[in-house]
Amino acid sequence: MSKVEKVAHFKPKKKCCKSDKRCLKCPFVVHKMKKAVHQGLTGKELKQALKKARAA
């Protein structure tokens, strides 16, 4: 399991701080990464999904 895939298995914080670049334990980021892993994204696609989720 890559570092990026591990984000999908983090326990999210209770509330999002909505900072400029969302943290890895943000509930929004964890949810988006779970969806990306479930869709079967791997490698470079997964890194791009994480980057997009944190920027949103």
C-alpha cells in the first residue's frame, strides 16, 4: 500500500478547518480518497486525486 493509499484509511478529524491547503486528516479529503481507491485508481492517478482533493 502506497503512502497516498493510506490516506483513505486515516481516521478523519471531527471537523474540517477549511485551511488553504486541506490537511490529510480532513473528513473531506479522506472521503474523496476512499472514493478514488474504490474506483480503482492507482499510482499517478491517485496522487492527482489527492492533490485535487486537498486543493478543493
